[in-house]
Amino acid sequence: MTMQSASQQTLRMVLPMTGGLEALGGGMTVYNNVIRAIKAEYHSTVRLTAVISRGQERFFDDGILRDVDVVFAPAWSARNSFLNRFVCEQLWLPFMLVLVPVLRRSDCIFGVGNYVPFLSFKKKISFYQINSFYDAIPKEYQRNTWFKLAQAVLGYVSMKSSDRVIFPSYFMMKETLKKWPFISARSFVLYEGVEDGLAMNVAPNVQSSFGEYVCYPSVFRPYKNHLVLINAFRVLKEDPRFKDVKLVFTGSYEHTGDPVVDQYGSTIYQNHSGDKDIIFLGHISRQKLQETLAAARIVVLPSKWEGFGLPVLEAFRIGTPVIVSDRGSLPEVAGDAALVFSADDSSQLAGMLKTLFLDEGLRQELITKGRSRMSEFTWERFVTGVVHHAH
């Protein structure tokens, strides 16, 4: 157990979590682990109130909302659209923070992936991930001009009103400060973690009906760079030694409410789902994801942009070798515990895939380094930082 705050006065923290949670991807992992770690480490000094859209409880781990005060937003707030989230987070929520007793008594707001309500006078802590700071994403991965402008304005006002701005990596903080240097004095980095029981929840020597396979655990977004992995996989399959190897994708590829994202995911699915060696699992449970990562021969993260890259740590914890691209925060998170390839070079990636399939010594070296690197990434350390900044 980490040392709790010297003050035993209860800190009341609001977690606004409205909008289409199915589209958050790794954001839901953050939500679940932040709640779990705060309950474990600060059960007597921090009281959580979750504001969620009615019907969205299914996206939380079993029992995670027990002993958490829950305030339900209207059912319409569950729709994943920018206008819908703006109305709920910036107009409806500020009124509720005044009208609803449990929210009125709160001390601070901790926004994960959402923009904190700038009309509220409560202390605000923003945790900015890639999906919530769109203006920092390279132009080729952005949506239309109206959306970009709206996100930039809302992000600016939200950051301007935040008392603390937390980033998941130094890369993300550096990129953000290039555009908005006025928040530098209020900016901090807190690395995410992986729950301690992750590896223990997976049965030893998990077997898969797919046989040997490469896994990419990710929702479908244009910057996720699925095609470079598919092309590398095609090159790998030209070698008869790998004729039975499969490529497995997890994560939702449609119905996010974002037409650009839906088109990207649907196009990849339509063009490649007919290949018996490429498998699309769609959205799966946390337990199933752990089993899928554990049974994989290799986990690959080929993204052209990442604010953090949590699946890297999940693979490290479970003990599956990892290959990452040289973009975003992936090299920062992986360190020397993963192979790193140029994000546009499918031939280089194919060569690394072959090497990791055949070189057992290298596989074991990466597994050992990955597990050692995990000590730098814990949810206990993350929430200790959050609670410190909240006081």
C-alpha cells in the first residue's frame, strides 16, 4: 500500500464519463484501472462519483462501480458525437454539479479522455490522451475543418480552465506544448500502468484455436496503421515456414458514430475479412483480451501516432514479445524491451516478424526485459500523482 495523504479529510472526486464509451478503446482501460487503484490505495480518504450515460455500465469491469457513487446522465448522452458530448459535458454537467447533492459536495473533477467542464469553478484535473486532444494529431489523421476547429477551441478553453494537466508520456506533453505553451507550468507526466493481476488471470500455456498468430490489439482509427501490418503479414506468408500463421485484430471496427473512423474500419474489414488467415475479433472482454495476448506469438503496435500505448505494457506483463513502430510515444514506453521498426516500412516489419518467430533466444531476452520494465509503470504510482495534484 502506498502512503495515503497526511490529511484524513475525505477528498471527493468526480469522474465525468459520458459519450460513446465503446469508442474510447484504451480510455476505458484507464477508467477501470484508475477506479480500481484509487479504491485500493485510498479507500478511506478518496470518495469517487462517476457520471456515466445510462446503459453504459456494461463497459466497466465487473464490480468496479461498487462503492462508487454513480450519477446517470440522460440516455441521449450515450451517443458518440461531438455535439452530443459538448452539450452533456459543458452544459448539462455544470448544472448538475450545482443541483445534485453528491456532485455539489465534490472537491475536484478528474477528466479522463473527456474535456473538463470549463463552466464549473471546482478544481479541475485533465488527463489528456490522444483521443481527447485532436489538435495535436498530424493533419493527415484529422477529420473535417469544422470538427478540427471545434475540438481546438474546446480543448483550448478546457486546458485554460484546468488547474493541472496530466499527460501519459513526455512525447505527448512535448507535442502539446508546441501548440499551447501557456500550460507548461501546470503540465505533468504520469505513466499509466497495468493491473497487478493481469498475468495471473491468464491460465498458464493458454492455447488458441487459431494456432500460431500475430496480434494487434487496437480499435480502428486511421492513424493506427493497420495496413502496414497487413502488408508485412503478406510478405511473411510468402515463406512456407509460416503458411499456417494467422493475423488477429481485436477492437471494434464500425458503429463508432464517427463517419471517418467507421469508413476506415469498415474498408479494412471488407477488403480483408475474406482472408481465412486474417481474423477480426471485434470488441472482446478484458479477460478474453488477456488470453488473446497471452496465446499470441508476437504483439505488434504499428501506429503512426500514440499518446501512450497501453497494449505494450499488457504484453510485457503477460510475457509476449512486442514489436512497435518508431512513432509517437511507443519507443518511449517500450524502451529496449521491444523491437522498433520504421512505421512506413512493411518489409522491415516482415523481417522482424520472421526473426521473432525463429529466434527463441531473442524472444526470451525481450520477455525478460519487458517484465523488468514494468516496474516503471504502475497504477498505484499513477493515482498517487493524481491524488497529490487534486489536494
